[in-house]
Amino acid sequence: MPNRKARRQAAKAGGRPAGAASLSQADGVFALGLRHRAAGRTVEALDAFDQALSIDPRHAGVLYHLGAIAHDAGRTDTAIGFFARAAEADPTRPDALVALAALHHGAGRLDAAADALERALALAPGDADGWMNLGNIRREQLSFAAAETAGRRATDLAPRSALAWRNLAVTLQEQGRADAAIAAYDRALAIDPDFREAQSGRLFCLNYDDAWSAGEIAIDHRRWGDRVQVATPRPGPWPNAPDPDRRLRLGYVSGDFHTHPVGWFLAEVLAAHDRSAVEVFCYSNGPRADAMTARLTAASDHWRAIAGLDSRAAEAMVRTDAIDVLIDLSGHTAYGRLDVFARRPAPVQAAWLGYVATTGLPAIDYLFTDVETVPAGAEPLFSERLLRSACGRFCYAPPDYAPPVAPPPSASGRPFAFGSFNDTLKLSPRTIELWARVLIAAPGSRLVLKWRSLEDAAVRVRLAEAFGAAGVEPGRLDLRGNSPHADMLAEYADIDVALDPLSFSGGMTSCEALWMGVPVVTLPEQKPASRQTLSFLTRMALSELVAQSEEDYVRIATALAADPGRLVALRRTLRPRLEASPVRRSAPFARAHEALIRVAWRGWCASAGA
């Protein structure tokens, strides 16, 4: 029998060596290899598979299992090669295609993954998991209509799959359909009431839906938090010394330590922390790492990865680090770790930055906010005790690649352009109706909307139809999809005035518009999420852009459109005004933030010494 090298060369060449045995012999040796593999004898299994492959270089079963062994060994490219050869050798078997799709997906090759999975589903159309995975891939490709079609096939085939319903909910959420997403989350939770990702996804979506009042949102968050807390083991004692004035070990927990609003709002605060007052630990639960991750890592004293750790292991890590104050930066957003906070690994726990509503979790003691976002009297909307900073809730760090401020487009004779680069999930029916009123009251004006979901033609059609029903013809809409961050900032040169959504106002989006010299018209309502832009404008002394009613909103927006001189002046002064405001002064912001942390810590020290 040829040696292993000769057998591999023969298999690679696709021919059979001289004197090869019959195909039935290949099947017999293959079966022997399967027995070795099942018993954990990988070397013997490889020898048998090699022998079978020397007999039949196109043996799909052998090629498939060689791919599986390569994958188990972490040799992804080799595994892809074997799975591809298996699929070519036997076009009727879907398993090799499914495996090939999974590896391409993991490597970020979305087109190749979708192609392989569609070929597999053509062979096995009843594979609910396959349709679910295809929906996930299509969503990552920003093909949301195709993702929804695949997701609904999955729920049709597996109506009792909570995961299928949750994945469909995420797709609907990405399309900007909050009400439909909530209904899908409800279906998932009816099947599995303890499905944490579906619980948080649903609570997250409530903030965007016009049908839910601030009070109703708070009640649902509290209901969730009470249930989670009852089911969570009681914490053990903390060894932390209750000294009110000592240097504190401060922990931040987030799934968004990358190029994300949380990253941009945290970066300068992290670097500006007084290291004589705090020692900073960052606990990262995110799947991504980029230049912002490196920046945040460099600005922290200790970096910990908790992605993949269960709540018990993450709790143990925080306790080992002896964290005094642990701060959640994600809330109910993706990759949040409220399950860790429920276990109370630190004596003082707080929420800040990444989630504007209450977490609802009794184990989180404080919320760091400001009086604009949460005015006096709004305390019942939160399970946390409120600590308000005079410097505001956010400290904005603009990217160094942001282009210079451009003149307003209408100054060069172009049609007056309103615009919004906010998530389409924020474009609720009330917001669309209000913006339509603005356009109708400003004849000849147009509306520029930009978000990644607008890459999908079906999403663009649905949005155009919604504006059409409100009296705005499609020709007045300029709907734009995804682009690199620097290019997106440059596109503010195409907007005269930014319009803020109602139920969920801009955070990072409003800061970026103002940095690019574009005034933002806002209408704060009862929901804390509707009051973010108010905080920025207040600190910039721009209350004239804050409406008191929908009628006032239309008046402010159209008055700007009718006053080109004022618009040019605003364009020229907005960046310097933002630069001089507390929103951009990282050192004072960090001192104010540390003061809130110290208040929270002293409260625990007082109770611990009681």
C-alpha cells in the first residue's frame, strides 16, 4: 500500500493509484475510520480515512469527516477545502454544505456562506435551523427582506422554537418595525419565558414604540428585574473595606468597547479619570475589537474579557478583582451582562451611558444621569436611585477624521434639506407624520435619511409608502444606506437642518450633527429616551431649538428654512459652541462623574458601618 504521502498526493490529484481496490473496499475502510473516530482514536481514524481516500479520492463521507477533524483541530482553511470537495463529490448531501456555510460565516465571508446554505436548503428545505441561519446571514448582509423571508420559513417549520422567533424579532427590529418585533419577542417568550436575550430584546424595543408610555415601559422593566432577582442566588459578603475616602477599584462592563456610541462617549472619560482616586477595570463582553478597543484598552488600568463566561464565572472574576463600584454600560442592549449584575459581585452597582431607561434590576443601586434626561418628578420611572451630574450624561469624543464643517447646502442654491441619520427603528409613525408636516410646511424642501437598513430596497419602499400616506411624495425623499463613518460625517454637508425623532431622540447622532455644524430640532417628551438631545442643546445654550409641542417643532424647523442668514451663522458657530460646552470638556466631566461614584460609595460605607 502506498505511504501516507503518496496516498495524499493521489487524493489531491483526483485519480486512483494503480491497483486500487473496489469502491466497496473504500466504504469498508471508511467505516473502520468512523469507529476509530467515535472511540477518540484520531490518528488511527486519519490513517483509515487516508487509506479510503487512496482507494476513492471522491469519497464524500471521507472528505466530510476529514473536514470535521480539521475543524476540530482549528485548521479552518483546510476544513473548508475538505467540505467543499465533499459537496462537489456528492451534490445530493446537504451536511457538507451546511458545514461549509458555517465556516464561511465564522470567517466573515457572508456571500460564500449564503450561497452554500441556499444550496443545502434546496436539498433539505425542511431544515428549520438552516433557514434560521440563512436569516442571520442575510441580516448581516443588510438584506432584511430576504432575512425576514428566511426567518419566517424557520418559524413556520419550527413554531415552537423560541430561538427562531427571537431571531425573526431581531430582523424586524433592524427593519425599524418595533411593534412587529415586540410581537415576535412575545412569541419567543411564550415558548421560553426564561430566554434572557429575548427578554432584553423586547424591553429594548419598548423604548421605540409609540404605543408604550414611559410608565408602562418602567413597569415591564421592573417586572423583569424582580423576576430575575428572585431567581438569582443571594450574594455572599464582600471583603471590600468600607473606607469612604480611599482609592476605589472601579469596573465598567459593556459589550460595546469598540467603534460604537459607547466607545466614543467613554474614550475621553476613561483617559481623564483621576488615577489617585480610581483604578479602572474594563470587562468586555463584545464580539468585536478595533482601533477604539485598542484606545479604550490603553486608557484602562486592567482589561478583562468576559465574553463566553457564564454569570457565575464572570461574577467570580469581578470578586477576585475586588471591585468596589461596578458600572453597567449596556443595559438591555445586545451583549449586555445584567445577569452578572444580578449576582451582585460588587458592593455598589450602577448604570450609565448605554441604556437610557431603567434596567429594572433591583441589584443595580444607582443610575448616573442628568436633570434634562430625567427631570424632577420622573423618579418613579426608575428602579435605581438617581444621581444627576451637572455636566450632563455624555462626554463626546469626536473622531479626528471628521471633515471640516461645510456651508449649508441651501446656501449654494440647492433645495433646502432636512435630514436624520438616526436608526430607522426610531422612525415611528408619529415621527413620520411630524416630519411630513415639516416638509409640507416648507414647500420645495426635501428629507435626507440615512441608516444601514436603507441598504434594503424593501425597507426603502416601506418608508416611502409611510411618508406617502402622510402626504409626502417619494421624490422628496433621499434614502441612503450604509457607508464608512468618515463618509457618513461628510454627508452632513448635504443637510441644512437635522430633525430629531420623537420617542427616541438622538444621542451620538445628535452630537455628530452638531459637530458637523447642523442644528438639531428636538421635542422632549416624557420618555427619558426622547430627552437626550435636550441635554446637549441645553449645555450649548441653544434652547431655541427645543420645541414645546409638535406645532412648535414645525414652527422652529420651518423658521430655520426661511432664514438663510441665521442658518449660515449657526453652521459656523455650532462646532465651537459644542467644543466649549461641558459635553466636550473631558476633565471636568470625569471629576463630576467621579463625584457621583464617590456619593454612591459613601452611601454603602455608611450602611456597612451601621
